[in-house]
Amino acid sequence: MAFIHAVVLGIIQGVAELFPISSAAHTLLLSYLFGWQLPSLPFVVMLHLGTFLAVLVYFARDYGRLIAGFFTGFGDAFRQPFERLALLIIAGTIPLAIVGKVFEKFFDRLFAMPVFAAAFLLVTGLVLFAVERLRQRDLKAEQLSFGKAVLIGLSQVGGLVPGGSRSGFSIAGGMLAGMSREEAARFSFLLAGPAIVGASAFEIRRIVHPHAEAVGQHNIALLGVAPEPLAVIATGFVVAFLCGLFAIRFFMRYVDRHRLTPFAVYCWIFGGACLAIIALRGHAAAP
């Protein structure tokens, strides 16, 4: 893999993972359009860890209070806002972990289908567009019921599908639960830390304990291929981290005053254009 390829994938991961536009869809579809070979699994793990570090740095104060709140909550019956929020984050993370593990092979098969990624981008756009038609409310994340936190966690499952955006679906879920756009985005990013770490753990497990049949494609990586040179992997990691920081800073300021509709339109344009190109290529290849 050339350094320019690593930079492009780092930008895609850092921006599209944290914007509601699906990083997996962009990696799959751009690789298909330009004829790129998918990266190795170790490279993808480091891209994920780069975006996780960006989330951790930006929300360092929040995560510090959440961790402290989890432990102090045992002696305080979880009455304080950050003590309760820590439990809500856990409640919102569990559904994604369970569904991701149980249906892992099913999602793997979907990631081998660029046409599905392009089509599901249209669904992501529809969700973002529809949720903006709701009346804005001002429920704080700490005030969520545990049932609503679980439902928001379930909404993240949409991000396990190529073309689905974890952040987009969880923000939509938060707004449906009664939070403002900005508060739903904050809760989504706090959920992003455990989600990205969980995804990386699944991928590391594949590296440490590869199965005999693990020779094809797994999500946005190729299994059983030698990892890229260390300098290339480091380049992707740094780019993903820096772009992730920019994406979070920009997005949190953006949602304070603006709708998600432009992201919906982008998903429709990019997904529709990719569907058209896939159809034309398929028609040209037909006898």
C-alpha cells in the first residue's frame, strides 16, 4: 500500500466514522471505484484506534467523570448525573456488542457487496432527513430512562451494516428519545468510545486467533494477508486521529445551530451515484 492510499483511508476513517455518512461504505465503495485492494486487518485496527484516540482526547473530561462516576456510584446509589450517565452508556453499549457478536458472519457477507453499501446509504440519508422533521426537545442524556438508552444502543446496530452510520443512527435514536440534536450528538460520541474499542477487539481477536476459513474479506479488511509496513500503518493512524479531532470539533459546533439534512442529501447523492456506476459497469461487463 502506498502512503497516499494510507492517507486517503485515514481521512475516510477519521471523518466518515464521526460524521453520519458511514466510513465503511466510503472505504468499500471508493476501493471498488478505484480498484484498490482492501487493507490488512492490522491496518484497519490502527485506523479504528486512531479515531478512538480522537474521541478520547476531545471528550477526556467527560470520560474521566464517567469512569469516576461509575465507581463512586456504588456508594451513592448512582444518584449524581455522571454516575447515572455512566450506567446509561453501559446500557447503550450492551445491545451493540450482543448483536455484533451473534450476527458477525451475516454482517461479514454484507461487507462483500458494494451495491448493498451504496443502497443502504440511501436509507441512512432517509433516517437523517426524517428525524429532522421532529419537534426539537431538550431532554438531557443524564435524564434518559434505561429503556431509552437501550433503544438508542439498538439503533447503533444500523452502523454494523455497510452504508449505515453508527453516529447517524444513534443521533436519530437520541432525538427520537427526546434529546436535542446537540445533546443526542454528545451522547452518540460518548457511546462511540466503547463502540470503536469493541470493534477493534473483534478485529484483534481475528488477528490473534485466525480461523481456518479466515482468508477472505472481513468488514473493510482482507484476512490472511501480511500487514503493511509499519510506516504506512503509522501514517494511517496519525491521519485518522487528526481528522477525527477535526471532525468531532466541527460536528459538535455544527449541530448546535444546523440541521442534519445536508448529510442526508450527501448520502443520497453519493449512494445514488455509486449505484449508477455499479449498474453501468455491470451492464458493460455483461455479454
